[in-house]
Amino acid sequence: MIANMQRHVTARIRSLMAAKSNKVILVIGQRQVGKTFELRRLQKTHPNTMYFDFEELGARNIFKPDLATLENIIGSKDSPKILLLDEIQHLDKSGSILKLIHDHFPQTKAIATGSASFLMLKNIGDSLYGRNQQLDMFPLTFREINQDMESGFSLGNYNKLLNKAKIEAQINDFLIYGSMPQVFLAETREAKIELLKNYVASFLYKDIFELEGIRLPEVFKRLLHLLALQISAEVNPNELAQKLEVNRKTVVDYLGLCEKFKIIHILRAFSGKERKEITRNFKVYFTDLGIRNALIDNFILPENRTDLGAMFENLVVNMFTWNMEYFGHPYNLFFWRSKNQAEVDLILVNNETGKLSPIEIKYGKIEKPSIAFSRLYKDKIETELAINKANFWQYA
């Protein structure tokens, strides 16, 4: 199935390759989300394609920030080529190399993948400013699995009834095993769990520890475990620092790395600068719930879990994150809480209009967003939404 599955980035890469610009295409996502597969797909379907995997020492050794060296590898500057550069975070001086390719090989289309936000990596720096197009890649989405990415996206208006039953049947698997491609393809519960445990043991920390020189690796692992236990709840860095017996700066730095390497995404508090609001803390959600469950070694089925509500909220936030990125919608995501403990699980802020869409998320029931929020921002409300398991498919 995966061999023929089109991903959201598949069409976007093809569109950018067809453009006159030779901007470097950067495909960013955590390990095992399918980045290498996309490059290999391109390699099979396009002529004049060159593929390099920078996890291999040999590939790293031949690339230097030198025009003569690059011309020996790529060939004539005026000859059309497609250059596929996999896991480029391992390539020293990669920013300078990509800049030279962009500036001096106008007929070469360079597509690079990495497991962290390139523009934050120390060996990229500002070298690619104005010379790149970044595409984020996530675990499999409901639309990708059901091969429907042409319908477009609008809030709560997905109406492809043909996929309703499929999506509803897939929710529990997303909650327990996530949707990393290899895990999704595994045919048994035991195989899925084994793959997830191996991922945590072998891949989860690999680039972070190798590239960032983590001083306290065991603290980093314990931090991820604590975050996995606190999904959908407010996180206080000071409390985490006390539990881990480290300073606050270490916690904040490690949280930044978790976010940079796409393991988590952080939801910050919304504030219209009302005195009654709380903005200090934030919430953490895992990009893949299967990896989260592997971190806490809990694969109990949904009907028997005590954290089902938190997991469902994580899934909904993931879904909005994926759709905002893939469909290019102008929304930023926040949560909201007042000093009187009124809460809204998710706030969408329209960057173009300033309008607000509060969303209440409950697994088993429909519950409208906080009246307190609606009263505070009644003139700015675009729409109010309530999502539960029954209507979840309409937001896929």
C-alpha cells in the first residue's frame, strides 16, 4: 500500500520541482516518517537523478564547500540534474554547500531531507536565507491513508461520507500505535508494539545525542518520559526542573530540542492581554502517539485507559497541526485558561483577520467552548467548535 501511497509532500515537491526557481527544497520531519521513501520515489521516476545518504561516511567525505569539488560530483553547471540529499544534518558545512549549489548550479534541483528544523541547525545558519523552501512532513494522516487530499480543508466541513467509516475505524489505532509508516503497515498488535519499542531504543535520540552533544542524556530521556505523562496538561518548566534535579535553563533547552527534532509540539497560551488570563505555562503534545505510548510502555486499549481524554486531545491537535501545514491555512494554535480556571482546549487564531475559533475537545461527548472566553472575545469569534469521537471525521 505504501509503495503507491501519495503523501501530501509528494505533490508539493513535484510542484516546486516544476517551478522555474531552483530554490533548495528542504523536507523536515522526525525519523522514519517517510522522507527517504519520497527521495527514492523521485529517483525511480526522474532521469538525471543523483542520491546521497549522509548517514554514510563515504558520502559525507566527498562533499565539500568548494565549487570544483561540487562540479566533479554534479557535473556541468548548465546540465539539468536532480540532487537528492538524505539526512543532510550529518553533512558538515551543509549550509555553505547548499548555497553554492543554489548559486552556481542553476539547472540543478536540490532536495534535502533532515530530522530537525534546518534553519535552526548550527551548520546551516543564515546560508540559505531566501534560497530554500521548507516542507514539514509528519506521520501518516487520515487523508493520506485514505488517499483523499484533493478535497481541500475547512473547519469541520470535510464531507466525504465514503471515508467516514474508515476514519472512525482508524481512530483507536492512531491513539495507541500512532501512524508512523512502518508501524501502520505492521499486521499485528505485537509487531506494532515491537516496532515502537525499537524506535524509542534506536532512533528517537540518535540525531539529538549525536548532533547536539547532550550533556545529560539520562536527564533528557527522563524529561521525555515526564512529558509523555503530561500530554494535554499544562507544563511548568520550574516543576520539571525540580523533578529532574537540574536547572530551569537545561529543561527549557531540552524542550527546545524536542520541538526542533519534531518529537513534540508545544502549544502556548493565548492572551488578548486580559488581566484574568494565565500565559506562563504551555502544553506539550507528541507528534506521534505511538511513540508517546512506547515511552511510558503503555499500550492498553482505549476502552481501558485513564488517559483517553488526553490522548484524544493530542490526536485532535495533531490533526489540526498537519492540516494547517499541508493545506496552507492561516491559523496559529493556542490554548486558553483564566485565573478562574475557565479553559478552552484549542484556540485557532486567524493570522489574516485576527478572528478566533475556540474549540472544545472531549472524547465521549459534545461540550461547547467556555462561555467565559466567548464573553471576553465576543466581537472576535469566527466560529465555535466542539469535537468528539463521533464528529472527529469531519475535521480530518
